[in-house]
Amino acid sequence: MEKIINKKLGMLFGVLSLLIMITTFINAFGVATPYWDGYPLKLAPGESMIVNLDLQNMVGNENVTLRANLTNNGGGIANLTDKNLDYFIPLGKELNVPIKIEIPKDAKMSGIYQIALTFIQVSSKKGGMVRVTGGVTTKFPVKIVNPKESKLYKATPPKNKISLVNSLTILII
């Protein structure tokens, strides 16, 4: 009976020790995307724009370096614009990652393209113990719409007829 209690206590102590050790290695970083499944980026055929993803390192006790990988470029419409795809994020800071989205002129209306990126933590320590690193994947849709529904659409204001009348009135007076 005493042997069973000692085994259970030993296992409990081992599990608690493991949990305590794991929590000391926790780093929390994330990526914020301005578009998501319910709110896609809307662009018209032939348009292009730069979308900025926001890398964040808000929790933990150390700086992190994340390596970007474009895992789904939406059939060739998305490209990472930076030459160096390793992003150093100091603790408590945020950093923008620009992605260029270019819609072909012959893209079919109401088509939806998925863009997906993975950010993997790059270990900063050389040699030593095995180090566990993290990663995060984000994705967002790009919807092909007519030009008036586009994110880049700016309506031209109608010509103000009143100002023409006012100008003539002033001129006559």
C-alpha cells in the first residue's frame, strides 16, 4: 500500500515539476490581420495594394525573431515585399510585415483567393539543450469585386451646380 502511495506522489511531483519548467519557457507572440473570413479584402481586377500584418511580442521575458513563409499565395496574387524574411520583435513591441496583393486584369468577378502565412520562431541560442520554438499561421481572403465595391474605390464628387450659380450672381452684381 505504501509503495502505491509513493508511486502516485512521485508521479504527481514529476508532473508538477514538468509543468513548472514548461511555464518558464513560454513566449507569446502573435500576428494581427486586418482582414478575415467575415471581412475579406475587396479588390477589383487590375488593382494592387500593400497589406500590413502586425507581428506582436507582448508576453514573455525575451525578444523573438520570427521567419515569415508565404504558405499560400492565392494562386500568385500575393508576395512578401521584404528581402529579409526574418523579423526581430523586441519584447512589448509590434512590427509590420508588408504583403503586396496584385489582382490580374483578367481575374473573374466574385472569385475568392486565400492568402496564408506562417511565422516560425527562430532560435537565437546556439548549441546547448534542445529548444522548443513556436509558430503561428494566419490567413485572410481576397475577394474580386467590381471597381465600385473595391477597397481602393474613391467616388468622384458630383459637380457643384450651386457654386456656378453663385459665381454668376457675384459676377452680375
